Amino acid sequence: MKSEIMELKPVIMAARTCRNGIALAVALAFLTGCSTSSSNTDVASATKTVSADYAGIETFKDVCLATAPSFDGAVEAAKRRGIVKYLPLGKAQLGSNADNSVSVQVEPNHECAVTTPNYTADATALRAEFIEAVSKATGAQVSGTKVPFTAEIKGAKFIFMHDRRGGEAFVALRAK
């Protein structure tokens, strides 16, 4: 068990970052009212080259967005994307790929998050692609690059967040 924990130490650190991101998302949601229409920057104007060289957004789409609102099947979807090492974390499952470059945290009916090291290219394009992915999955007309924001998936309201502190965290948190 100790070797499993040591092996997943980078993932646990990412989860701490993710949890901080979730707390930030919830706090900001209450302070800002979670508007789905935010900045004047058009998502379509951002460069769309992020997914070609970055696995975070695609993993978030396949694992979190495709399995929401319950996140049933999220762990199986993550396994198909190479997330094979798992550690139970309370009600959640925390997993990472072989080189710890992508991690997933799933708590059924509550949250799904994907974390990676910092994306060093165009941060604006990364944020725009995240918002576009959520917009397509939810049908919400989200514009701009401001997070957090809310949208519904199959009638369930979620807070979506992209946090860049200490890496990239893409979060879907079910609003209560």
C-alpha cells in the first residue's frame, strides 16, 4: 500500500490543486452568480491547436463530459485513455497515467476533474478550447474566456472551472 501511495504522490498533489480549484470555483460561483455569458473575447477567435499536442481537454471531454451527470463509466473511460493507476480517496477515485502527466479524480454524482502539468503554449487558446468543449457538451451558449461558469447537462446544473495554479485543472462540479 505504501508503494502505491508513493507512486501516486504526483497525482495526490494534483488532487490537492484540484480540490483548491473546486473550492475557488464554488466561492467564485457564489460571489459572481455564475454567469454563462462573461467576457467580450470570442471563443472562436482563439487558436484551435491545443488538442493536437495536449491531452487534458480530450481527457476531460471523454471522461467527464461524456459521463455526466452521474459520472458512471468515468473510471472506465479514463482507463481507455491510459489512466490505469487508481487510489480510493473517500467516495472518489483518483488515478493517473503511467508517467503521471494526466490524472483524473471522479466522485460519482458530484465531481469529475482532470489535472495535468502546466500547458506552456497559448493559455488563452487552452481556456477557450475548454469553454468550447463544455459549450458543445451542454448546448449552453458560453462566450468569452472567464471561469467559473455554470451550465446544465441532462438537467443537472454544474459549475465548470479551469484553474491554472500549479498545473492545469479542468473541473465539473455538480451545483447543489
